[in-house]
Amino acid sequence: MESFPAIVATENAPASLQQVPESSLPEGDVTVDVSWSSLNYKDGLAVTGKGRIIRSFPMVCGIDLAGTVRSSDSDKWSPGDEVVVTGWGLSETHPGGYTTRQRVRSGWLQPRPERLSLRETMAIGTGGLTAMLCILALEDAGIEPGTEGEVLVTGAGGGVGSFAVMLLASLGYRVAAATGRPEIAEYLTTLGASSIVGREELSANSGRPLEKERWSAAIDTVGSQTLATVLAQTRYRGAVAACGLAGGSDLPTTVLPFILRNVRLSGVDSVSTPTDVRAAAWARLDTDVPRHLLDLVTTTEPLARVPALAEQILAGSVRGRIVIDVAGAGA
């Protein structure tokens, strides 16, 4: 029986590179030959077992995949179609993209955007998609290029943060990039940041429910005290899009930013985002991603390196986006 290389997690143990039989492919109506995947913070939690991400074991990890339809029982997709899947429970309730072949539900698929290669879709992946969904949330709140003041991005050196800085700057916003790694300041200014903010400025609790107004809006990937500080510093009728919890899932704040400064807090989820919203976000990514900067935020690694990379992303030592070369499996 044919088998495929995959990064597989078993209960009470970190994930590892294994061979999985074709009989282990899950239910679904489209089978995809996977060429590329990516590494996200959530993948780090799943692969290392340090986060309660996976709901059943064994589980093929990887929340993203891009590849070519091998076979289809759906009239929406045909063999040879190039497709992308992000979220939808991959690596949680449904086997994911760290394998050379996967079966998924047809409703989860997005066609490869016209101007992007399959590899470029994974350079974007969940990180870039989440960043664009955050920008759409800010736009919905009335935050537009030319709005007075800077838009703050926390965790700016990570995958979501790097894309948020790059996209916001390319759209004409002034961007403040917050990071705990001063050595990547030049990288962030190259992406378009107009100023660099030390992480310690946001992670300390001042004890004040409202602080001096600094930001017209923000995209927060950190959560916890950082998000509370950002809310306390956001200007009147500003907006914050929250999409991460790298610093913790708690939120030690008050209602005062919301009822005295009319600040809007929008939660952004990329796992269960409706298909039409995904399509709109991918259409914007297809046109708005600065191609000359895409390679700057991206490195490519083989599938076998995923367990080590998962530890690195949780340690905060990964810069930008990592594309996983699945087709080159064991290298």
C-alpha cells in the first residue's frame, strides 16, 4: 500500500516525521497533492504539544496547504486545479498540510490567486491572511490611509506582524512596529515601519486604565497586558484588531477605553472565516502584497525541519514567514 511522509503528532509526545498509509486519509471529497505548507505560531503549539490544539490523535499537523487537485468528487474542482487551504480545523480536528497528500472538503478550498504562485500563497498563508483580515476590520471601523497618527503593530517580527507592517505601509498608513528584538529594527523599517517601539513600553502595567493617546489604530498579535496597554493608548474613535495570544490569553483592562474614548475592539479569526470573506481577503492579497518585499519576509525549509522550527517559533526566534517545502519531503 502506498504511503506518504508526514509530520504526525501522537498523544503525550512531540510530532515527528513518519510514513502514513493511504488508508489513513480522512473523509473528504477532494484529494490534493500537497506541494507547500507554512509554519505558524499555532503549528508550533501543535507540533511541540505545548498547546491544546489537537483534538484527536494521531494527527497530521500543518494548518496550511497549497497544491494540485489529484482527484475530486465535487463538481467545483477538477484534477489539475491549483488550490489553497488555510484553517478550517486542519491540524485540530482534520489532518493537515504537513504531508505530500491530503484529502479535504471541497468547501474549504480557495483557487490559487491569479498573480501568486503556490509557493507565494504559503509565503502568505495563515499569517498573511490574518494580517489582511485585521486590515479589513480596521477599514470597517473607518480607519483609512491618511488617518492622523500611526497604526501600531505588536509582535511585528512574527509572521502576522511582518505582513501587517508590510501591507499597512504599502497601503499608505504610517506604521509603528513593536518588537522585543531591537536587532530586527532595520528589517521592520525596510518593510515600511515609520517607527520602532520597544516591547517593554507595552508589556508593563502602568496601573492607569487610560493613558496618553498614541495610536490611531492597532493590530495586536500578543494579547494579555500588551493588548490592555494598547487599548489604553488608542485615540478617540480608534480601533484595535486582536488576532493573537503570544503573550497570554488574559486581558487585564477596563471598560473605560470603550465607553470614554469610543475605541472599537475587533476580534479576528482566520480558522472559520466564511468563504466569501476569505475570497475577498485573498483578492486583496493578490493585488496588495508588495512582491519585492515578499522574499524578504520569507524563508524556505524542508518538511523534516518542522519539529525544530516549531520550538524556534514558540521561543520567538523566527522572523517573518517560513514556507515548508512539502514536495521535497525528507530533505
